[in-house]
Amino acid sequence: LSAPPGGGNGGGDDGPTYVQDIRSILDQNCLPCHSTSKAGSQRNGAPPTINFDTYELAVANIERANARIQAGTMPPTSGLEPENRTTVLDWLAAGIPRGEP
């Protein structure tokens, strides 16, 4: 039997969700460069079309970014911590759920 839906805290059977787990990872690690509010040198070389401001933008860009995340080259200064890399992989495996606000 599986747990009832709605856990979404990264520790339950439902796996991580954007709202409960992924948004904070993106806010802290990706948005300093990959934000629609950044332009030119503020983006530190980030392509202008790769942004993570919203769930929709995260979904559109996470698979492309994941190879670099898992390789430890994104963010370029230090890479994500191993537990955050695992959370991103688990989110992808779960079907990139949004979760409840």
C-alpha cells in the first residue's frame, strides 16, 4: 500500500514536489543567474532563455539543466549539494509534480 497523496516533503512515498522541495533549491542556487529579472552581466553568463522563476519555467528547463546539476557543474561556483542533486533526480523520476501550496 502506498501513502496517501499530498506528502510531497521529499521523505514520503510521493517524492519531492516543486512547491515543497524544488522551489527552494532553485531559489537559492539557480535564480541568482537564471531569472527573468536578470539581464546582461547580472546573469553571469547564463543563457537568456534558461530561467527557473516559475514552475512552468522550471519544467521547461530542468531536464536540460539536470545533466550539469548531476555532473556538479551547476551552479558553476560549487555545484549542488549531493542531497539536493538526489532531490532533483527524484523529482524528475516522480514526473515533475507541482505539489500543493
